[in-house]
Amino acid sequence: MSDNRVLFFIIAGFVALVALLLVVILPLSFSTLEYDQLGFKRQKTTGSVDTSKVYSGGKHFVGPDYEFKVFKATAHLLDLHNIRVFTRDKMEVSVTAHIHYFLRKDELPLLHSAYDIYYEDVMQSSAIDAIKGSIPVYNTTELRTKRAEIEKVMFDAVRERLGGKCCRPNCEQYKDACPPGCTPRDKCTDEDKGLHVDVKFFHLASIVIPNDIIERLMETLLLGEKNLREQHFQNASILRKDTAKMVADIQNQAKEIRESAESMSKTISIVAQAEYTSTIEKARSTGLKQLYDNLNIKTQEQKNSFDYLRTLRGLDNVHLTVDFQQRIAGSLG
């Protein structure tokens, strides 16, 4: 009986010990990742990291000797202030830009293998190099007039430098997940994947041009405006001369037309007068002939007397009268 009690106490003690160990060990076997974190299992005693699986936010059973090596799952912000770059015309300007990039969960083992957790400085230096490489194709004037285009060129350069040339597995994941010309996934190598991050947002804050360069630009613009003004003056002078010549030509044409019309009018008047006189004379000749025939005037002397009387009758200052008394007196004698 005593042996059974001893055995019972041994078993009870063992069970209690196991229960105690479970109470202590089980909570220690769960590790938590926040919603904005990614992680690998890391053994506490040896420090070795298991990159075969990437864990997302939540509570995970990994064992009492394991914890998580944590990476940020949300946006990483790069504030690049006053980056000195040279333009195509060898002018130095200062660029300020803001970049948001995200770690790729599917490529996190590659990122860890290349940079461990010290990737942020690499991202910053690579982004700066990309910006410096995209600016020299533009001159200083274009930096002021083509801002939207330059911002897009910078964005594409940074996105390709940090994110590589491969298409993402899901092209609908975000706007530039599969940019034009990207390499299909089945043909991508690890080198084609860039620095294993997605650059989703880029904002060009400012491009600062030094005052002396601005002054030179203003002088150049002013000189261009002066040349344009002088060109306008020259064009106006030429236009005035051409206009004056056109006016003179039109006036000469009008004078020629007027003189031609006057000459034609005189010709028409003379011809009309001649035709009028000819018509009158023909009518008078016809009328006289008919009159002579009706009055039975046949001799030239009679015709002359008739013409003389008709002529006198047509004069305004001559009055014809008939002296009947003289004619009677003549008869009486």
C-alpha cells in the first residue's frame, strides 16, 4: 500500500511538473508580429535565421527558443533633400524628392541575404544615383518648363533601380506593378529583381536653381525678348513698306482706270455726237426731199430761197412779218 502511495505521488508530481512546464513553456512558444510587420524565425540560443518562410502579422507558434526577426511591412519613406545634380548644360541644381517604397514579401529572403536589416541606406543611395542619372538629359530651362515630364522620368528611374525590370506576379496589385517592357516572371533572374522593393509613390518637391544661374537665364530670356522685339519692329517696317507699295499700286490702278474711263467716255460722247449729227442730217435731208416734193419745189433757186427763209426763222433775234399793205398797194398801181 505504501508503494502505491509512493508511485501515486511520483506520478502526480510528474504530471504537476509537466503542467507547470506547459504553463510556462506554451506562452513562451508563441511570438507575435504586428499587422505592419513581416518576419523570419530566429533561434534565440544560436541567432540563426530561418528564411524558408515569411510570416505576416499575427500570433504564431514557433517554439520557446524562437523569436521573430522583424521587417517593416508598411511604406518606407525616403526624404531626399538638396541632391546636387548636373544638367545637360553643365549647371548644378538642387533636387528635393519624397519616395515611398514597400518590401516585397515574396523576395524578402533575397533582401535579407543581400542586406540583412541594413537595407535603408542602400535604398537611399541607389535612389539618389537614379535621380542623378535621369537629370543630365535636360537643360536648365527644361527643368522649369517640363516639370511633369521630369518627375515621371525620375520616378521611372528610381522604380527601375530599386524594383528591377521584372513584372510583378499580380499586375493589378498597384498602378506600376507591370510597367511597359517589364520582363515576364518566368524569364527573370534574381539580378533582374533589383533591390527587391516596390516603389509605388514618387513626389518631386522642388528643383532649386542657384541665383546666378537664374540671373543668367533671365538675361538670356531678356536678350531673346529684345531680339524678338527687334524682329517685330523689322517685320512691322517691312509690312508698312509693303502696305504703302500696295496702296500706291492700287492708287495707280485706280488712276489708270479713271483715265481710261474718261477717255472711253469722251470717245463714246464724240461717236454719239457724230452719230447724232449724222442721224439728224439724214433725217433733215429726207424731210427736205419729201417737203420739196410735196411743195413742188424743183429749181435750185426756189430751194435756196426756202433754205434761206428756214434759216432766218431758226434765228432767235430775227422776226418775220408779212406786209399785206405793200402787196395791195402794188396791185393797185
